[in-house]
Amino acid sequence: MHKNITTKKNKTFCLLKKGTIIALMVLASANLKAQDKNSILENNLFKINILSPGVSYEKRLGENSTINSDLNLSLGFSYNSNSGSHLLTTAYLREQYRYYYNIEKRSLKNKNIKNNSANFVALSASYYLEPFGDSGYVSVYDGLTIAPVWGLQRTYETGINIALVTGAGYNFGTNQRTSGFVPVINFTLGWVLSKQGKSI
């Protein structure tokens, strides 16, 4: 009986992952046709993340929309009364469909809009793998999490980039843990590699 439930859960989880990927691809293809060469947004942004070591790529899709892809490592600690505390390293992939709602207002007010420095709302999908070297550790963020989020991004003259994302989402669970609602908050500090532009 338990084996049948686990198999059914695995099939449902795979369908949800495929559905999320397809939905993001549909959003992207729908907006690729609507790209505006006069958009204030940068067409391509490459970033190296420092706090969560990894890379980011942001691609303009429409006049006010982008898709942002992250492949990073999440660092943390766990504690067990038997084995003590130790460092956890987890790889994760995150896709965000972003809509920058105030970049035009910032431009009109002569505020910094360099490399998409503005506020946004987004649909975020993240997938966390098991920690390296500690497959027994279970986190509420393991597996797939989908969330509506609010965020901001700023890039400075030095090329330093910061981004803050916050919201609430739903994690679809794994074989070791049930699904449920989870808070979503992420802060990144990095460096923009692509040519810097649109500085006001």
C-alpha cells in the first residue's frame, strides 16, 4: 500500500514539474514576439552571485518583462545532538518571470535604472536538490516551490548588484516530507558581467 502511494506521489510530482516548465516556456514565447527595441530594460544581463555562489542570467522578453534564471549554491548549517553541527551545501535552480512596474517612473525621476534597477512582481519557481554529503537532512524547501513574489534590484556604478525577493509559496514536497505553504525570501549580492548601460 505504501509503495503504491509513493509511486502515485512521484508521478504527480513529475507532472507538476513538467507543468511548471511548460507554463514558463509559454510565457516566454508569448512575450518574445512582443520585444520592444526601445524598452528601458537591458536585453541581456549576466551576473555572478557572491553570497549564494553561482550565476544568473536575465533576458528581456517584453517592454517591462524579463525572465531571470539562477543556478546557485545555498549554504547553511544543521545540528544534531549525536553528530553536532556541520555545514550544508545545496544546489538549486530558480526561474522568475518578472514584471518591472516602476522602471519608467524611475527613469522620469532621473533615478538609477542601470541594468534593470527597479522594483518588480514575479512568478517564481525554484527546485532544491538534496544537500551534498548529507542526504538524510530534510528541508521545507527541498523539491519544487512555486510562489508569487515582490522584489527589487539595484546595480551601482561599480557593477555591484543587489536583489531582494520576498513572498509566500507552495512546496510540493518530496518522498521524505509532505507538501505545504512556505515563506519565500532571498537576498543576493553579486557582480554584473555584461556591459553596463542605461545609467541615469
